[in-house]
Amino acid sequence: MNLEICYNIMMDSFNKDGINLQQIQMTEESIRQLTGDRFYTRGYSYYKNGKVYGLSYNPENNSWRGLVKGSKIYTVRIFFTDEMMVDTTCNCPAFATHDTCKHVAAVLLAITQDAQSNRKRFAVDRNAQSTPVQDTDLFAKQLLHTFRDKKEHAATPQVVVTEYMLTLTKANRNSQYVLTFELKIGDKRPYVIRDIRGFLKALNSGESYKVNQSFTFYPSIHYFTSKDQTMIEMLLTCYEQERLFGNSYVLKLDQPRSIYIPPSLIDQLLDQLVEMEYIFKQESQKEYKSIFVSEMTDQLQFQLDYQQQKSYSLEMTDLSDYYFLESYRYVIHDNHFYKVSYQQKQILEKLFRIMPFQNKKKQFISPDEMDVFVKNVMPQFEQVGTLQMTERMENQMNTAPLKAKVFVEEIDGTLKADVEYHYGDSIFTPFTESGSGDSIVKRETNKEQQVLQMLRDEAFIEINQAFYLFNDDAIYSFIHEGVYQLESITTVYLSRNVKQMLEGIDQISLQSSVDYRPSEGMLDIQFDMDGISTEDVSNILQALVEKRRFYRIPNGALINLESDDFSSFQSLQKNLQLSKKQMEDGKISIPAARSFQVEEALNKTDYRYSDSFQKMLEQLKHPEQLQFELPDHLDADMRDYQVTGFQWMKALSHYHLGGILADDMGLGKTLQTISYMLSEANEKKDHYQALVIAPASLLYNWKKEIEKFSPTLTTGVIIGPKQQRKALLEQHNDANILITSYPTLRKDQDLYEDYLFDCIVLDEAQAIKNHLTLTAKAVRSLKAKQFFALSGTPIENALDELWSIFYTISPGLFGSKKAFSNLDAHYISKITRPFILRRVKKDVLEELPDKIESVQYSELTNQQKEVYIGYLQRIQNELDETIESKGFDRGKLQILAGLTRLRQICCHPSLFLENYSGASGKLDQLMQLTSELEANGKRTLIFSQFSSMLQIIRKSLEDSGHQVFYLDGSTPSEQRMKMVEAFNEGERGFFLISLKAGGTGLNLTGADTVILYDLWWNPAVEEQAAGRAHRIGQKKVVQVIRFITEGTIEEKIYQLQQKKRELVDQIIQPGETLLSKLSEDEIRELLQFNEKQES
């Protein structure tokens, strides 16, 4: 019992034992409202007679327990909720039935009266305070009570005997007939249920129902057979629909023992009755013990006869013994139920409506009206029964079958259709009642209407006793599809003009020619169609862009734009996102960067390539065919693959195209680019100027490399405050190569407004992988004749990053980002292959020493493990809360922040816990390894993404007597280069580097060992770090060691990385690595601690 009766509580009262006890202040009137007058009076008597004992209070859930001595000892529990509501339970039979009882009243009186008089007649459950037991929640209690098994009698289950009566009766004064149902049930024999709704309501609520003095139905005892149960459920549905729709739907019945059967249930109920014992009673009181259900076919009989003096007679079945149930769509005759179709229903409604006018058996028809009778009445008879004619009648009639004809002609761009119905020599139209012959014609009006309906479905409109089709779309659809459908029921005659519209379609094909304009780097694509004017070709192309199905040319022919002849153009339009405006004069002009998309789309159609376009395709596919001499004054011995890279850049430049040099780290992308810029500068008659944009840490690296390999090129590094950068630009205005960084470029767009560079080089181009960033927008604001991007990892996390780079260096290549996202990966790979050059070390550097990779697992110290598990449990709890409140995507930053904490604990808990004084298992292992490395003469790079961790490692190494170099994001560029040169010359044995600050661009071939102290989400970044040592110039085997803390998030990250190396291999061959965005399942997998890996 859960009652919203308020009670007062005093939260701060304590009993003498110091237990916080909520004192209950309930009045006798409140208890009376809770339990009712009858139970309150009896409970008060029990309380006064001392039958309540064993009171105890549980402070953990603010509940009371009491025992009441009656015929048995009953247990009462009282729960006072935080919402000031009272919930009670008792194990007596009365409570099971009424949700309250006298025992509850007695215990409530004992609690309140004794508490108010300060008499302590109760015990406090101290065990509940020390070891609280989870009690059943209030809602769960209500579930137990609501779905309890109501055992009213402990008797043997008994099957119910049933009998059903289906009755046909009038529902209202309009003589509309309905079907009703009556039910009898009992144990030994069935008894009439006088109030069927009362019984169904009790049955639905699981309550007992008294049928009469001899039988009461108990749901806990009595049960129905499976067949009866199905029937009872149908009756319950009848009852529910009656309650739902009310008297506006259900016709009032005089007999409460009957329930109305809704039309929606009649078919199902009749099917079920076949297997039941039942009685069917008609209005005439006739009773049948069975019924037969069938379709309405030939049950009604109609006979026509020809009499003397040219008169005609009709005899038909007497319908007075038939009942027509309109709503049910049944006709009933005796115990036969005939199911009627919708069309039959419409006919029978009219037939039964005029039945009162049938005053004699034989009806006479005037000869003047016989034609109309044969046309309009006889076909209706044939749909609901059998029509017979005497021999004399047949001799008077034309019974030739229908032959429909449709004549279609073209008038001023419109189709006109004339319809004729031929019955032998007699011809009718849809607009005439009489035919061309003298005899009476037995017409097939249903088939005639089918012809008209099909014309209307094709959008023909009736005007001036003919049918017209105006809309071009509808005309196209009709001559392509509608004609063939119409021919299935009639003969169609097409005029010569209409046949020309149909026959001219397949004789036209689209031809294309492609030319290349070298001076502007543009492609011109011209489209032609034999016999079609330039204007019409242009209009056809625009119609294709609009995805129209056809186009009508001046001679009236409708060109099918969905034929295979246009599929290539549609593919080209889709991939290039061509607009109607670009289709002027039947030709388009697009950047040459899209050459391979053009070739891909047009290779299935009739095309002609100009020599210049064909030559460009071949040379881009095979850049080795273009021979460019290495430039003079290049102070470098270039390897063969580097010469190929130089040739590739020159070939693209020759055709005014840009590209991505995506060679593996350490293969000399810088040298290949310098050789290209030097060649361009040597060939240009006037001043050559290029701009190199690179990460801030690599500016001086570019300057030194240019000075080293091409001393004739002048350079200028644009750094410092804004005013200094402005001054440097003016100072180096005549320099061949200007060098700046991405961060400063964002602020200097105004300084470069008047510059038109011969070439812009984007080093580490993944810096513009998001086209919406200020950096990417600043780069796109620059003007240049040529763009090249350099990146060992053009795709780090998503394929969209490749689109962003091409959007900058070759804006027209892929169209919109949305269109790009819908392209197939294989297609992207095919059309970008000429514009991406990628080689990996193992393929081009046979003499490069091996790189040996290994993993060293460390353990958490005991104190470190306690911190880790504590934070792990906290983050697991926060994960569910965050997803529930914000959703996974919106809460992802908060979740990833928690994951970062776990990774920091693996490195060293003191990264964010100031008072942590324990050790780190990983740091201890690192210190042991560094001692061994130095003893063996190894020179080591140590990478970490956490600068604070590098500082801890630096202090530990220096305290152990090791000399180190240290580089992070705050290290100035000039100082970085000095430290790199010193290390490569043999100074100091360890170089500590921030993963993000020094993972790219540095040449540290003086090292032979690389330690990745902690894992990065993207393994490509780790590969770049290892590439600092394993690159050209390295003479020793390079060992790469990953440190992973066993059983923790680090091991999960490492496993996840191995699963995420597919996407780039599909696009940029031969391959890179990728860690895609984390899903919710992947994050939950990370948040596991593998205990069994401990030792």
C-alpha cells in the first residue's frame, strides 16, 4: 500500500542510545484515512488489547517492523519515504485482497502513540547500521504486489464449459443488420452471462465474477481450453473497441447479455467458430448449429426472356429471404454466409435498397429501354450472380465479344486519343449510348471502363469527346511504357508523327572531344550529336544535369536521356559536380588537374582526344618519359628515386599541376624539392621567387639545406614579431626562397596580398588537414602558379584530410567535401595516383640499415597500481554518466581527458598528483635500460608527449651522471639546429625530445636507438619520431623500443593501433598508418584492467 498521506518528521531527534531516529507524528485521523474505517476500528481494538509486539526500527531505510497476534502471527512492515509517503505490507490474506488491513492500523497506532508518549517499546536494528542490507525499492515492491499470484481458493484447477450464440439482429430503425454474440459458462453445465460486459471487465482485471447462485468464475481456479481462450480474447477485443469508440460507433443494444461484433473482427471470428460448439440464430428465431462461409459467386439467379410484341421480361431470385450486412460485407441466406467484394457491395446496396418496389415475380421491360438495360444493368447482375437468357432472347441480341481500339495522334505537341468499342458490326464510343447496328448489344462495360481508366492513369484528360495528353513528361512516359500496358487490353494505333517520336530515340548518340590548352592548363570538352544543333546539344546537356528523363527536339522526337549513351556524361557530371552554367554552347572548360577523372568517365563512350591531351595523359602516367636535366649548381648526389621525384615535380609543373610528395620519412623530400625549385629558377628568364611554409621548428633546417645543396639560391627566413617580419619581407624582397611558418602566416595574410609566387611549398602539409582552420584558410589566401605539398602522412585520422590538402593545392580536383565523401576509395586512389608520389624506405633504399622494433613491458608499482585502479573506477563511472547526460559525441572531450589521466599514471603519477611520493615501474625500467645502453656505446633518442615527463626523465638521468640534450615546444629554432648538429657530431649520449615538437623534420642520424616512452594515439606520429634516426645517412642498425605498461590502457591502445592500418593503404600506396576516431565500444575496451597480467 503506497498512500500519499503526509506525516511530520523531526530530523534531529535522537533516542537515548544516540541513534538518529525520525519521530513520527501521525494523528488517529491520518491512520483512519490510510486504512479505512472498518480496518481502523478493528486495528484500534488489537492495539488496545496489546496484540502488537516485537516493534523494531531500521534507521538505514527509515522502516518499522511489527508483529500482530491474531488467528496467526502476522508481520507488518511500514516504510516512510523521503517524499513523505507511507508504504505498508502485511502477509495476511486481507492485505493481499484490499492493499490494507487491521494489522497495519494496529502497528501504525503502536508506533505513533508510543513515540509521542516517549515509551520505548521498540528496538533499533543496529546490525542494519554496521552491515546494511539492500532493501527492496519502492517501485520493485509495487511490481511484486501488482503482479502477485492472487490465490483466492486453494482448489484444483477446473476447465470452464462454454457455449456461444451468434445472433443476427436489427440494430436500428433503418433496418441495418448487425451480428452480436452471447456467452454461457459454467463448471458442470454452462449458464447464461446476463451482463457480458461486466464479465469481460472482471476477466480483463483478473477478478472473480459471479454468474449466478450456482457458479462463480475464479481466474485462479477456472481456465479455458486453448480454443475457448482464443474466442474469449476476441470477445475482449470486442469489448475494448466498444469502450474505445463509444456509442458513436457501437449501436445500442437492448440486451446486456449481447455484445456487438465490430466488422473488423468478423472474418477472424467466423474462422474460429468452425471449431467451436455454437448456435446461430436469425432474426426470424431460426436456429442453426453450424454455418457455412464462402465467396459470393452465382448464388443469385437472373433470367431474361423475349416476349411477344417485342417486350422483354426479367425474373430473379427472391431476395426477401436474404440479409445484406453492409458494414460486414456479407450476405446471409439461412446458415450460409457469403463474403462480398467491394464492387459487389456497391451493387448489392443499390439492389437491396429498391427491393420494396419488387411487387411481382416477373418484371417487364420496354423495348425502348432495353439497350440501356443491357448496357448498365446486365453487367451488374453478372458480378453478383448468374445471368441466363432464353433462346428467344439470345436471338434478339448481339453477343459478339468486345474489341477495343485506341487511335493516338500528335497535334501541335499534344497527344490526342480516340476510343472505339467494337462488338461485331456495332461500334460504340465512350460518349454514345447507342451503337451503329440495329440489334441489342450485350456490352462488356467493365472492360470498357478499364480502357478509360488506363488512359486516365496515364494523365489523359477528357475534352470535347476525346482524350488529350499535354504534359511532356506524361507523353514521354506514355509512349515508352503506357502504350505497351494499354496494348494488353486493347489495340493501339499510332499516327506517323507519334511513331516518329518513338522511333527517333535510339538513333542518336553523344560524342565528345577533349583538348588541352597548355598555356592556361585547362581542358576543353566539346559534345556533339549527329543531326542535332549546337543549341539543342547544350539544352540536352542541361537536361541531363537536371536529371530529366527525356528531351524533345524540334522534329518532335523524344530523346531518352536514361539510355546508356548518356551514362558516361552523367558519370562525368556527377564526379566533377558540373553545373548548368558550365554547359553553355555544348562544351565545358575545367582545370587539367581533373584529366584522369575525365578519362575515367569517358572511356565508355564515343570520344576523341587531341594529341596534346593524349600526350599529357601518357606523360603524367609515366613521368619517366619526360626527361628534364638536373639543374646546374646542384651540390648533391641524388639517388635514382630522388631523380624520379624531381622528374615527377617537373612534369606536373610542365602541365600547371600540383601534387603531394608523400615519400616515407627520411627519403629526402627536402632535397627533391630544392632541386625542383633550382631547376625552375635557372629556366626562368626573370626573377624566380618561391615560398616555403613549414613548422616553426624546421625554418632554419630549410635555410641550411638550401644553402648546402643550392648555394646560388638566396633565402630569407621570416620570423620574429609582426613588425620584424614585415621588415624582413622588404629586406628579402629579391630572395629566391622565402621561408615562414604556419603560425606566423595566420597573422601575415595582409603582408602577402600583393605577392604572386612562382611556387608555394607546404612542408608537413598535414598542418592544413582541416580546411576550416585559420591556418588552412590563410594558406588558401596566397596566390601562386604552382603548389606542392610535402607530407609523409597526408592522412592521419580520416580520408577528409586528403581532400583538404588537395582543396588547397588543386581546388578543382575533387569538388565539394560532401561529393568527395561519397566517392569510392578505389576511385579516389585511381584518379589521384598521378598527383601523389610515395616511396617507402624498404623499396628504394636497399643499402639503408635495418630498423628493429621491439616492445618492453613494465609493471605498475603497488602504490602506482592503487592510484591507477582508483582513477579507472572513477572514470568508468563518469563514462556512463557523461554518455547519459551529454551523449557520446558531445561528451567525448571529457572522456578523452580521463583517458589521458590514466596514461599519465602509467608514465608517472606525479605528472598531476603533487603529493605522490611513490615510484614508477616504467621510469625504473627506463633508468636500468639507459645504463645498459650507455655501457654498450649506444646513442639514444627518448620521446614523450608529456613535457613534464621529459623533465622528470632529464632530472633522473642527470642525477645518475648522464649528459643529455633536451628539446620541447619552447626551444627556439636556432637553438634546435645547434643541438641537432652537436648530437650528430657525437656530443652527449641522450637526446630528450617532445613527441609533437620534434617528431618531424629533424635529422638525427647520430642516434642508433629510439625509445618511445609513451604511446601516441596516432601510430603515424610514432613512425615519424623513429624516422628521425632511421633515414638517409644512417650507417647503423636502428633499434626502436616501445615502453608499454602491462595490463593497462597503454596495452589496449597498442592493440587498437594494430587494427587501424587499412585506410591509407587503400588510397596512398604502398602504405601509411592510421588510428581512426575512437568509438564508444573502443573506449570501454580501453577502460579495462587486466589483472592476470600482473606478477
